Amino acid sequence: MKGKLVLIALIVVSLLFAGCSSNGSNETANNSKDENKGSTANDGGTTAPSKAVWFSTIDFWNPPTTWSTDPKTVQGAITEKTGLTFEFNIPAQDGDTKLNLMLVSGNDFPDVITVTNDVVVKKLIEADKVWELDEFLKKYDPESHLLTDFPADVKETIIQRDGGFYAYPSHINSEDARAVYPPTGQFYLDLIEYGSNSGMLVNEKILTEAGLTLDDIKTEAGLLAAFQKIKALNLKVDGAPVIPLLVDGKGFQGPTLGFLQDTFGAMPVDKDGNYRDKLLAPETKEALNFLYKAQKGAYFEPGQMTVDNASVKADIASNRVFTFIGNTADTSFQLNDYWTSSGAILSDTGTKPVLGMNKRAGGGWMKTFISKTAKEPEKLAKWLSFMSSKEGMLLHIYGFEGIHYTLDGNGQLVKTELGLKDAEQYMTTGVSAFWPFHHTTFSYGTQQAPTEETDKQAVTANRVQAAFGKSEATEIYNNAAFNLPSDLFDPSSKFANDELQIKTYKEAQIAKIIMAKTDGDFTKLYDEMIVQLKKLGIEELDKERNKYVQQKNAEYGVNVKGINS
């Protein structure tokens, strides 16, 4: 999912963090006269609601584990509108594998399935386990708004990817959607134009305590010098030493190395516009060298490269991290307003920072399917319609009017103090917990553009996640054609086997390169990697990938060439 989602914007604008009050009223939410209302599926409470099982492969999505039927809660209000309660099945790990086993066995198949992996998506469709949504809605909820008002550009992307409109996508953000919900202010325009989850967090408190400014750390040499100064000062927070640099856990080779590749100018194409794995770009050596120097200076602990996301979040929350490089969206940094960013880190070699932004309508980060074996298809159809309606989104994203939010004179939504407080406890309160139905464009066009006074968390997030794109030195390019499908190569082909071998090799070798003992060892290990990658067939793979990229470039009308090398 990386890079999608100026998704990201979800967390950026507090779409990830919201909650509901147990003593509030749901009168407004349940009696809204807004357009696109979902159909009421129950019979006024005279019949017990039905239970559906919702399976997800996203292990860090944590909706409330116990479904409340109290109509004064978000879950209860959903039940009142749809006649459904939900039991969540979200494995702590290996969700894709467990779903594959369900597909094979056919036993206990869930009613609702939410995934992110495109290969899993194809398996669900090919196994004929999930409904094509137009067909499903025409049969079970023919008056659904989704049959008439779903953004055409998003639907086209989904159909091109899946062969039909099978999946409801999370975080819809497109031109067609913005025609219905125009952004309410410059704040959101900045997110659309510049927002990126990938970046560097900087702790302003520690920055000031060390006598540094953001200008001091805008270059590679300056940042490394800052790490050294902080280490020498032996700064502490609550008696524990400050962590100069935190990397993004066991998955650091994606978001941490990825951001360093971007900020040092590595692109997936050469100067002639031909696809080239970013590992072969010269700028990647500079990115690896930065991590090597940080390791050699003991600015980060090697153990950081083996921990899970919960550990990363705990370190971020400890107040003792000076900088974090990686996926900022999955850190909960917004809960503390001392986080900022210096934007791009300028390479000592003088290369230009680059940021790939997909200018096409996305097909969703999270993709939600309805099982053909679902026991309550009528209720699930009306639930799907309700959750994606304006009324439904106001409820499950924001809570109850007058309690969690109010509307200003322009009809724009303003979160209350309780709404912001409950937002931090979404895992128990329920508001904003239903990420698969978050609609980025809807939120940008519904919320009042936040200020320090109305929503510090959102302002903090915007400041951080737009910083790299807004840096004067950063060159933004359209990376739509570089989103290679995960099943581009037939699983039984030599290309697929080579791709797997390369993945396994590079993960081990990159760790060795970063942990090199001397500069000479670093160079030797890096050179060995390039030689071995070529022996394993990376250049042949790139030629095949290039065919796909050039086809998509022609289809999308774009022409991207390498800026630095």
C-alpha cells in the first residue's frame, strides 16, 4: 500500500482517530434529511439483529472488539439502521495466508472480507466467492445510491484492475468525487497536491533543547551532525536517553529506505524513461550509506530493524525520539503537537529530491467484498448502502451532531472537544473506527478546514505530511504507471521465481550493508549486491516491467524520465 493513499490523508485529517460517547444522543444521525441516505433494514427494533462475520487481513486495523447495540453508540446506531451486528476476525499476523486457507477449505467463510493485497483480490474473484457489487445491489437493494452516484473515475480504475466492480474501496479521492464534495479550504488542497505518508518526523522539543533549528537538518551532513550533537549532549526524557533516529521497524526497507531513496533522488526510470528497479539507481547507494553512517555512529539501535509496529508507536509516544523516518501515517504522531518536519533531506551529492504522486483516481487501499455465502444478503446490501451514504459517513466517521461535532454557518463540520478526545480512543468508542468506509474527498469537502484552535492534530499532520512535497527542491512526478501489479509475472514462470529470489536476497543483503563495520566493507557489500542482483536476473525483469510501464504511460498520457541519473 505504500504511497497510495495520500491515504493517507485519512490519518492526516483525523479520519483514523475518532470516537463516540456512550451517553450521547443519536437523534440527528438517525433522522438525517441529508441526501444519499441508506435504507433502514430493521423493523423498528421488534426483531433481534442478525450477526455477520467481518474478516480482515489488515492486522493493525482495530475496530471495537465488542459490538454495542446501544443506539447511543455508533455501532448501535448502525445496527438500528441496518439490523446487523458484526463479529470481527482480524488475525494478528498472516491474514492473507489464513484467508487463502479459508478459500481452499470452504469452511466458515466470512460474510464481509477486507483486504489490501491485489493477488488475494484476484483469488477471491476467480474462486467466485464474492459478489460483483452492481449485481449484488440490483438484486438486494435496487434503490441504493451506489448504483447511481459512485465516482465514475474510481469505478473505472477498479474495473480495470479487477474485471468488474467487486470491491468497495477505502479512502476515495478523485476528481469526480471532488466535483460532488469540493475541498473546504487550502489545507485540503495542500494535502491533495503534496500529501505523502512517507517522510521524516522531527521532535521540536528536542530540536530546541539541542540548540538546533530545522534549517540545520535540511542536508544529509547537517542531519548526521545533529545526531552526533544529540548523542554527545546525552539528552534524556524522563530519565531515558533520547533516540536520535528511529527507523520503521521490521518493514523499514519499504518506508524508511524508500523515503531516503526519494529524498536523495532515486527514481524507477532512467534518463531515457525506461523502467529500472530503484535498487540499481546510484542514489540508492547514498540512501544506504546514510543508514550505514547512522548505524556506525550508534544513532539508532540495530534492534529497531526487527520490531513490530506496536513497538514503533510506543517509541513515538515516549517523547524521546528526535527523528523518525518512514511511514508517518502509522505512528499516531498526531497525538502530540510537537512533531514537525524539515521536508526534504538534501543529499551531499547534490541530487534533486523526487516525489512520485499518482494523479489517477485510486482503487482503494482497503478493498471490501461481500461473500456470496453471506447469510443476510438483504441486510448486508442495505448496510453497504448506509455505510457509504452521506448520513452513514457522518455517523461512523464523526459520531453524533451536537456531541462529537457541530456545523458552522457555512454548513461545514467542526469537531468538538469531546469528538477530538474520543477520536484517540476509536478502538473502544467506534467513531472513525470503520476505515474501509473512510472517504477522503467526502471528509475534505465536509470538515471545516482545521486550525490550531479547532484541530491541532490535523494541523500537525498536515505540517508533517505535506512538508516533503512542498520543499522547494522536491520535484513531483506522476507515478501512476509504476504501480506494478503484484501478479505481473505468472507464478509458475521463471520471472516469478527470479523475482522471489531477488526479494529474499536483497532483504538480507541490505541489512548486511547497513551493518557494515567499515567504509570499505560498506562499498564491498554494496558492489556485491549490484553484481548478484544482475546475476539473479534483475535487468531481465526490468525489461519485462518496462513493457507494462510504457503501455500504461501511453494509456495515461504521461512521459516520465529520470531527473538525476
